[in-house]
Amino acid sequence: MKLILALLFFCSGVQAQEAKSLFVAFGKGRPPYSFSERGNTRGIEVDLAMEILKRLGYKVRQQVMSPYRIEAEAKHGNTFDVVVGVPHNSDGSGHYYSKPFVAYENYLIALRSRKLGAKKISDLSGVRVGAWHNAWKDLGKEFGRVFSPKANGRLPDNYREFVRQEDQVRALWAGEVEALVMDRYIFGWFRMTMASQVNTGVDVDVFDLFPVVNHSYVAFRDAKLRSAFDKELERLRQSGEYDSIVRIYVGERLAAMLKSGPKPH
């Protein structure tokens, strides 16, 4: 009888331990928000999510994947308990989305030598523009009107989308695109880290054509976990710890890589 009770206690303990373990997906290639460095996954989104889940008592088993794959997982996948850093998708199958998690401040960036002079999105109809995967869905109705796929499913000839935002920046320096749409800190990060490979010190013009701030979200398979996450996220914001984590990655040097006033969040 004692043996049976011991086995039951052991099994219940294992189940409780398993219930406190989560399989979490993070994106890659979006520094300073989520990226791999020397075999470790780091970034603002990573540190925030890990801190919140730790405070909720969970252990995390993580996997890193491309932005394209992580967005697909949030929409249709059932492999992960939590998917971090995705657009909000009201059609997500069986997923519950957090409150806005991290703000992205997107600008149009062009080499000054191009003398672009764009004042509104419609001015870009003849400009070779590079953006991230599915950006035409994320940047408002006017951008979507100009750059959405044609009836044959192909993107406009003057518009390219990149799975890796590093390649997006390289395309600007190489002259493959005349301008890119990118978050100010992602551009600044690559401008710093690519300096030894290409001349990233050339002057750029920055155009604030996107007044709406885009946010990333966290997708959950469990509604109660989503609610608990949101409460802890708000506590981090109120205590100032959220901003402290952001400042680990966003200092004066990075901000100086793209001189522009911060957008209201």
C-alpha cells in the first residue's frame, strides 16, 4: 500500500512539473528585439517574455525560427504553448493574443544621395522599396493599396519583401533598393554591426510616413495563461522594469544610428 501511494505521489509530482513547463517559439534576425548571439537567444522580446514566464513559475523550452515560420505558427500551428513577437491575427486558430507587447517605430530610410524627397506613401509608387515579409499588410491601408500583390499574386515590380531583415539592409547599401521601411532600432543595429563590411557611414534621409506604431504580440494556446501574462506585463511596465530591460539593448549609441524623434506609443 505504501508503495502504491509513493508511486501515485511520484506520478502526480511529475505531472505538476510537466504542467509548469512551456514550449516557447521566438523569432530570429530582428535585433535588438530577438536574435541569436554565440548560440544564445537574446533581445528585448526574449528577455521580457522569459522574465514574465519565470515570475509566473514556468520553465521554458525554446526554439528559434524565422519571422515567416513564427507567424505561421501563431496562425495555424499547435506545436508551441507560446509564440513570442508576432502580429495580431484575429483569425488565429485556437490562439489567444496578449496586449501590445513591444512597439516598433517604422520609418522610410533612403541614402541621401538618392534625393528621394518623399512626403506621402503615394510618392513611392515609382521607388524601389524593400520591406519585411508581409509588410504590405502591416503598414496601413495606403501602403497596402500601393504595394499589395497584384491579381496574379505577384508583388509590384518596384517592391521587395525580405525574410531576413539583414538582407534588407544589405540591399540598400548595394543599391538593389532605393529605400527601405524598417524599425529605427533594427536599422541602427545593422548599421552598427555591418560597419566592418560595407560603408554604413554614408548619410541617410529618414521619412516619417507611418504615424501608427506597429506592435508585436504574444500568442498563447491557453486563455488563462494569456491573462496571467498580461497582468505581469502590466506590472513590469508600472514598476519601470520593462523600460530597464529595453535600455539594456537600446542605448545612446544605437539611437544615434538613426536620428529621429520617437513616435507616441
